Amino acid sequence: NRKSTSSELISPAIYNVTIGLCLFWGVFVNWLLVVNIAPESLWAINPWGFFIGYFASCFFGVYLFNSSEKPLISFVGYNFVVVPFGLIVNMVVSRYDEALVIEAIRITAGVTLVMMILGSMYPKFFQKISGALTVALLAVLVVELFQIFVLGIHHDWIDWAVAVIFCGYIGYDWGRANQIPKTLDNAVDSAAALYMDIINLFLRILRILGRK
């Protein structure tokens, strides 16, 4: 819905570089958390307390960068998302071999690049399917939670479905990033959306590779 803005516009080059730097910052913070925090200490935290804190931090961060037009505040909100995501990444990657994690990173980077190119080429298509992506994601997550907590099972197709959905989100969010006014704040907000897409895609790809 960001068709106009009162903020100062920046050049396309600075806009894209800002998105890239913000994405790099998010991945760098995740790397720092993985290297410096023992995953055993995270597993020892009360699960309910951990996930309440996780969702509270993420939703607060999303609220900040969505509601603010100031780049600094949006960046603070972005970090409220990056840190809890990084803790989850830490807990997950500790269960897999390092070579497998590196392979998942490579695949995620390749898929992300392809989806960004498609998002630039066909922004209207991804805009049309954005509603379907949201419905599909919610439906799949409900099914997944029901299977895990009620049936005690997890079907492999769910990881594939979520991975495909987040591929669509990367195309949508990148296409959207190029359609809205090019401001510093919009660059930070777009990077935050793309970061969440990419990390979710990475975690699903890692699970898929791990089963092989």
C-alpha cells in the first residue's frame, strides 16, 4: 500500500545496496549467535517461555518496522526479528553436519537469486498470488501443528510445501520492494521481509536435505 511517501527518495543503487547491507547484517548476526551461544543453553530454557519470548519479540519487531517511517526505528524493529530468528537457527543447525548446512546455504542463495530475478520480471504475477500464498501458508501451518501436537507425526511433503510458499514470498517481496517509493525506510522494511522469507526457506531446505 506504500504508493506515496513524504520521506526523501534515494537512488535505485543506494536503495538496493541498503537492502543488501541489511540482509548481510541479519545473516551476520545469526552467524554470531550460532558461533557464540551454545545450543544446549537454549534447549535448557523452558519451551513455553522461549516461544512466548520469541513470538513477542518478532511481532514487536514487525510492528516497529511496519508502522515507522524512520529508518533507524525500522532497523531496531528488524533486529527484534533477527535475534530470535538467529536463536532458532542456532538450535536447528546444531543438529546437522556442517557440510549439510553449507549445502543448504548454497541452495538457499541460488533459489533466492532466481526468485528475485523472477520477482523483478513478473511483479504483477506475484502480486496476484500474494493472497493465495498467505492462505496456503496458514493452512499448511495449521496442518503441521495438528500433526505434531495431536497426531505426533510429521509428513515430509509439508517441508516441500512451505519451501515452495516461501519461494513465492521472496518473489513477491522483491517485486514489491521495486514497486514502492525508494526510501531508506522502505529499503529496511523490504530487507526485513526478505530476511524472514530467506531464513524460513533455509530452515526447510535444511530439513529436506537432512532426511536424505
